[in-house]
Amino acid sequence: MLRQIADGVLAHESEFIQSNAVVVQGKAGVLLIDAGITGEEMVAIADDLRKLNQPVVAGFSTHPHWDHLLWHAKLGEAPRYGTARCAADIKAFLSDPSWKDGVAEELPPEVAGDVPLDLLGLITGLPAGTTQIPWDGPQVRIFEHQAHAPGHAALLIEERRVLVAGDMLSDVLIPMLDLNDTADPIEDYLAALRLLEGVANDADVLVPGHGSIGGADQLRARIDQDRAYVQALREGHVPDDPRIGPSAKPGWEWVGDVHAWQAQHIAEGNERGGSPG
Ligand SMILES: [Zn+2]
């Protein structure tokens, strides 16, 4: 289930859109980042950790989207964190009494029967400007940006040289912009890519929120690929991108639909004069 991706760092890939959960070994237990999707796989992670004698001592959600906010009782009751903006966003979402219906509608049928929602989003926001996850283990630096979702965090496990990118730098998903009332989603995305480029020299392993884990070469290639996509979107070109069109992986053709929707949204914004250059 869990496989080692660096010294003291393990990962589990879900069958649901190749979602990656990451485990960082600390002194008295582990930090679990984006815990997983189905109850079955979160229980499997909990079982693996019990065999390793490693309780979960902290959790972290990279951003406030349901597939990064789940938890299972068997993982225990450790504090779970996110950035302040991430926590505020999910708190507002959970204040709508019908939120479970909204999530249930989004769940694909192959996992819908086994996604435990009761502990979704029960995270504590770290004070704005917090640069490290508070826990007893290797330093995990937080790089907050506003691409993809409010208060999105990329995490650098410094001494392990692992970058946990959240929903960026994927080999299967195109950049998905946060188009919910954001003033300049394109620039937010490009700024986040610059932020990741600034730490690229400090990482040998890249873990995207969805897709294949890669090395330093993949980290750089995917920064360039995501930037080219976003620039094409800004300029109204059809991106030459292997993740959409005929070269998309079987089963991932829907990513092209996401692209078409984004392109239309950006074009309409430009017509309104809302998003220059
Ligand atoms: Zn995601």
C-alpha cells in the first residue's frame, strides 16, 4: 500500500484520479498529508502505519477541495491543519447544512459508496504567514499561493528533498485555475509556478496531488509544461499539451472538457475587459 519515495517519506496512490497521500516519518509518529479518498484505502494506510508502530501525530490538507480534506476515524484524532485561508474556506463550505449533498453529487460512481464524509474538512487553520507545519519531525516548509484554490499550500520536506505540490505539476491534470470570483486567476497561477520554481533546486522528488511521482527532471519539466498551458490559455491559443486531445491517457479524456470550459471562461472574461493581458 504505502511505498517509500524518499528516506522517511512514503506515499499511497489512490485509484481515484491517481490521488497521492503522503506520509512523513517523525520522531514519535507520522505527518499525513491529504489522507486519501476511499474508506478502504484510508483504513489500509492506518493498518500499514500500525504495523510500522507509527501513529498519525499530525495531518495536513493542501487545499480546500473535498478530495484533499477526507479523514477516517482509524487514522486517529491528531490535529489536522491547513493554511488560514484554506481553513476559512472549508469552514464556510461546511456551514451550509446541505454540503454533503453537494459533495455526494461530485463523487464519481466508482467510489461514491465508500467516501466517508463525516470527518471531512475538520482542520485547524495555521495563523497567516506560518512557514512551517508545527509537529515533531523533519521541517516541512509551507509555500502558500492562490493558484487552483484559496490558501493552497505546497510543502517542502526540506531534509528529505521532497516537494508535495498539491494540485499543480501533474502529468495527467492540466492546471485548473480558481475561477470563483478571483480577480486575476492567470496571474495567480503564474505567480505560484514562479514560487515553485524558486524551490525547485531544493527538491529531488515531486509529489503531485494527482498523477505520477517524479524526480527533479520531472519537477522542472512540469513547471515549464504548466506555464506553457497557462500562457496559451491567456493568449487564447489552443495549448499543445499532452494531457488534452488525442494524446490524453485513456480514461482521462474528460480533462479536455475541463480545458474547454476554462478556455471559454477566460475568453468571456477578456471580452468583458475583466482580465487584460
Ligand atoms: Zn485534487
